[in-house]
Amino acid sequence: MKILGIDSSGMVASAAIVTDNVTTAEYSVNFKKTHSETLLPMVDEILTMTDTHLDELDAIALAVGPGSFTGLRIGAATVKGLAMAAEKPVVPVPTLDALAYNLWGTDKLVCPIMDARRNQVYTGIYSFENGVLRAHTEQLALDIAELAEQLNALGRPVIFTGDGCPVFEEQLKTLMKTEFSFAPAQMNRQRAAAVAALGAIYYAEGRSENADEMKPVYLRKSQAEREREEGKGTYYES
């Protein structure tokens, strides 16, 4: 099985090919370039370096969100184009599932946190049971204090991962009453290899879609949409 994985849900742009449970190529950039500049060249590079043609792929896996609204749209447009051109199915992988999967095999709870602004995080609570990723919650947009309260109630050691860690580290040190730690550099951001590896599992389970069916998962409205609605509210009130 050969899966192309793509993640543009956060600051990291990442593309990878996983072939029969082996990562044969991965290209990740966490720098000041836009995903529209980097994503397609990265995909082209790993396909070229591994002599892989699109028609050799079984499916394309995409981190569908939550995350950056712009990044998710760029990723969705890229994958739709590739999948339609190659007539391949798309496997939607929740961003937080893939972030948690980076810590496969730990006996601790895994809690990905992505900065959602307004003192909130995109998050979920996960564990591994007999090597299988288990989600204890749905993907959520949650206040950091409320998340800490939920984790403290579970009373188990926690590993935090994601771009929310440096943003909320000091608050978590105050709020957390149970044992916790932060994932190291190689595990604390989005990786397309994790998206592709989970994509292979989900594909085998029948969780694939046609390219035109696939939609990003935003969890909440964009700032522009909120401001537009707030503007309308002000207008009617006046």
C-alpha cells in the first residue's frame, strides 16, 4: 500500500509517502513561507526523489483540520486537484489524531493543543490501547483552563504536543495538578508521515472519500466571519 500524506493545517507544511508501513520520503518546513509557495513543490520533490507517479498511489491522506483556515483551504485545494487528476480516493485524517499519533505507544494520555487564539486551543484527549489510537473526546475548541480541569479529573500523566505548547506552557504549569510533560522537537508539530500512516489504517477500514466530497473541518467560524456577523449585529442594533 502506498499513501501520500499532506498536512498544511498549521505553520508546518509537510508531505510524505508511506509505503507498506515504511516512510519512504518526508519533507517538512516550519518557516516563514506560505503553504501556497511550498506545498506543491514539496509534493513534486518527494514524488520525483522516490520515482513515484500519482497513478501508483492507493490514496491521498490529508489532515483536514482543525487548524489554520487558510492552511486547511490550501491543503484541500491541493489534494482535490491531485486526487481528481489521478482518480484516487482521499482519506480525511483529523489533524489532532495525526498529532497524537506521533507519540504512538506511550502509556500516558496524549493531548495535542493547537493555538486557537482567545485563550482557546483546538484539542482532544487520546491514549493508545494495544497499539491502537483511542480518542477519549471529540476534537474541540476549548478554553485552556477548562481543558486542564478535564485532564486533572482523569488523574493520569499527560504529554502535551502541538504549537499551543509554547503559548500555554506557563498557564499549564499553574493549572495542571496531575503529572505532565511536553513532547520533544521531533514529535511536537504536524508530520505528514503520521497523516499517511493513519491514512493507511483508515483507508483499510473503508474511511475514504471522493475528492469532491472531502471538506475541511474548521470547528468554529473564522475571524472574518465573526467580525462580519458582529458588524451586522451592530448595524441592526443602531
